[in-house]
Amino acid sequence: MIYLRGVSMKRFLVFIVLAGLLFSPGCKSPAAPKNLSTIVSFYAIPETIDKGESTTLYWSTLNAATAVIDQGVESVSASGNLGVSPTQTTTYTFTVGNPDGTVTAKGTVTVKEINLSGDWNGTFQYQNLTNLVL
């Protein structure tokens, strides 16, 4: 065996190979796993309302540092609920985030127009009624 200042050639070569692997430009330490926020749920009850009525938005998240609902709602807690009264069909965008990134969910509340058109004179007509007790 060949010795270099008390080191065998075999150990020297192993050292060079390992050093090359550890310090080569293409060698990177593995990235830490991301801890992204998660939207567990985002929904409205009821999903469809008549114009002038209200509905409630519900949401739940994991690992969220920030939570925002658009359409004028703004910043909210990471989990909760909120009553809203949209005047027309509205899609709400719910965005949560933390330093690792953001995620988004969308939900639509359908608003039905109340149709009061027509001629109604205030009387009802009963047809084919039997045993009517007043």
C-alpha cells in the first residue's frame, strides 16, 4: 500500500470520493417538507336563498396563519362561520396561507329573484274540495 503522510491510499481515495459527493455543485441537501395550509371545508347553508334573505358561510382549516374571504368579508379566523346577505348570486373566494404558501377554495350562493308580477285581486278559488270545515 502507498501511504501519504500516514494515510493509506485507500482511505485517501475514499475521502476524495466522499468529499466530491458532499461538496459538488449539483449536490443539495433535501428540502424541508412544506407545511401548506389546508382548507378542510368551505360551504354555505343554505346554498340558495331568495333575494333579501341571509345565509351562513362555514369554514375550517389546518395550518393557516391567515384566512381571507373576498366580497367585502375580509380577514376571518382560521375556522368559523359568518352570516352574509348577498343581493345577487355571489361566488366567495376563501384563501388561507402561511409562510409555505396559500390555497384557495370557492363557493357560490345563489340568490333567486322574487317574482311578484301578475294580477292578484285578493281572492282565492277553491275547486274540487270536499268536507271543507271553516
